[in-house]
Amino acid sequence: MIVHVKFYATLRDIVKSKSVDFSFDHNPKAFELLEAVVARFPEMKKELLMPDGRLFGHVHFFINGRDIQFWEDDLSTIINPDDSVSIFPAVGGG
């Protein structure tokens, strides 16, 4: 299965692209996708994850336009083949 992930803001600078494909031999859970992102782009760890492995509060991980924090299974949510995945840090300005 291929999971197409869109990255935004400063995360694009790290991956050097607007999106990246990740391959799995099964439908991954959200945390497995995050592990794959960090494995391919080690610099992402400090941008996405707290020392205990949880997502920073300012990081948004969307599946089909809905933030993972509002999914019942949170990072254990299974990603399906047609799901749209986006990851971005909150951006502020004034």
C-alpha cells in the first residue's frame, strides 16, 4: 500500500517536496506512518515529536481533513488506501 503524505510550511524544507509516498505491506496505523516519516527524514523527529514520542500540540496530522487528535483511536487510527494524509506545524503571524 502506498500512503501519499502532503507536508506544509517548514516541513517541506526538510523533505524537499510538497509530498512524499511511503510504502507499506499493510494498512498502517498513524503512528507507523509517523515512524516511517522519522526513519526517512530523521530531522523530522525534533519537529514532530516530544521526547516521549507524542506529537507536539502545535503539529497537525490530518486524515481526510480531520485532525488525528479528534479521531477516536488517535495515533492508532488505521490509514486506508484512499485516505488523504497531511502533516503540518501550526503557523502564526500577525
